[in-house]
Amino acid sequence: MATEITCPMVGKIVKVDVKVGDKVAEDDQVAILEAMKMEMPIVSPAAGTIKSINVEAGQEVEADAVIATLE
């Protein structure tokens, strides 16, 4: 079953740290979000393999947007 990695708030993706096929552990940084002039890490909620990435650097995102999925 796929696990979604979501964005905690509205902002801009500054950097994506993973690619499809990468293995990640729980709490590994997946991307960096810029919101309210601060940069915040977006971390994986579980261990798994990155199945898809739905954002790219520079993209504006809404709160709860799915930025990637794990399998």
C-alpha cells in the first residue's frame, strides 16, 4: 500500500532531495519547503522506496498537497 508524503502548509518547494527508486527511512528529509520566509524540511512519515514525485524545485504548493508517494 502506498504512503503519501504531504506538504504541511502553503509554500514553495526549494529543493527535492530524493528521486524515484530511492530508499528512505522514517524521518529522512525528502524536500525543503519555503514558507513565511523560513525553510522547513519535509520528512518521510515511514520507511520505504520512493514510488513517485509530484513536485519540482520552484513549484508553489498548497497545504496537504501530496509531494511524493512511498511503496
